Amino acid sequence: MSVISRGFRGRRGEGGDRLPPGQYLEHGFPVLSAGPTPHVPLDRWEFVIDTEDGQAHRWTWDELTALPAETPTVDIHCVTKWSKFDTSWEGVSLDVLFENVDSAAEYALVHSYGGYTTNLPVADLLDGKAWIAYRYDGEELEPQHGGPARLLVPHLYFWKSAKWVRGIRLLDEDTPGFWETAGYHDYGDPWREQRYQGD
Ligand SMILES: Nc1nc2c(c(=O)[nH]1)N[C@H]1C(S)=C(S)[C@@H](COP(=O)(O)O)O[C@H]1N2
Ligand SMILES: [Mo]
């Protein structure tokens, strides 16, 4: 009987094999912010990619939202152990934004309005793995969830998906961001349960 029930419900209970180790399935959409929600008028909003040799690539709100968009539906995984399946977004692939960026840098430090930062390898931003998302579930992205726009990197723990994203600095050396400096893992792969430094 236990064999049938395990097989029916999935080995880890609700969520089954889509749930990374140590996570549970969340049906709401929790808000996790380390500080107050910044408010940036769209006519003053900009997104910038700064390269390691000082080139700056800038987009205004109108320029960003005029670029071809994608509508990824992805599972997200927060290090506080909730995962949410099939979240649907709209935004611009980082592949599009990096098209004319001439850089050999391997590391990225993402920074946000309000001062939040997080680091990841440039490779994890490319090849269809990351977006600047500005719509969620068919609506404008709510301020508490990072609106007007946030980074979306669903294959890493969700703290890498910087809300209120302002830019990406490309660097030759890895530089830890806000949570990484506080002891969270440098890379943060939920499938390898890389929660803290040393995991
Ligand atoms: N700018 C900024 N981005 C952030 C955070 C933050 O505090 N500030 N928190 C991170 C964490 S820990 C998580 S789990 C997700 C939460 O996103 P949500 O509030 O939309 O669920 O945003 C990430 N991005
Ligand atoms: Mo988180």
C-alpha cells in the first residue's frame, strides 16, 4: 500500500520530482524584500549594462519595452524553502540585451534601485536562461514583486532574481552581492541545495 501511495503522490509528496531538495510547494506568491520598495518614475527609469572596459549600454523604459519580448513559464525556488510552479512572465531575454555588448567578462554583479546587489556568472544570464521581466500573470509587475522590472533567473535560488533591477556590471573577478556577503552561497543552485557558503 505504501508503494502505491508513494508512486501516486510522487516521491517527495506534493510537487514530486519538480521540487528541489528541501523545498515545499507554495500556492500563493510571498513577498521577500530586504528593504522598502523603491519607486522610480518610468520617464526616469533606465537599465544599463556596464562592461569591464567602461562601455555603457543603456535602455530607457520605452526602448526596453519596444524590444522583442518572451513569455516564459517557469518554476521558482526561494532559499527560505518555498517553490512556486508555472509562474508566467513577460520580458526581454538577456540574450537580446547582450547582442551588441562586446565583453569577455565572466562575472556579473546585478544592481537594483534601492541598493540591492547579487552576483552570478555571465553564462547564467545567457542562452535563454534569464530575462528582464516587466509583466507577471498577464498584468504589469507589481511594485512589491519588483516592478517596474526585475531580473528573472529561475534556475538559481530566487534571491538572484533582483527586483527593481537597474543594471548589470560585467567584471573579470567574481564579487559577492548583498546576500552572498551575508553568508549565502555564491552560486545558489537549488538542485544542489547550495543555500549557504560551504554547501
Ligand atoms: N532588490 C531586491 N531584489 C530581491 C530581493 C530584495 O530584497 N531586494 N529579495 C530576493 C529574494 S530573497 C527573493 S526570494 C525574491 C522574492 O521575490 P518576490 O518578493 O517577488 O517573491 O526576490 C529577490 N530579489
Ligand atoms: Mo529568497
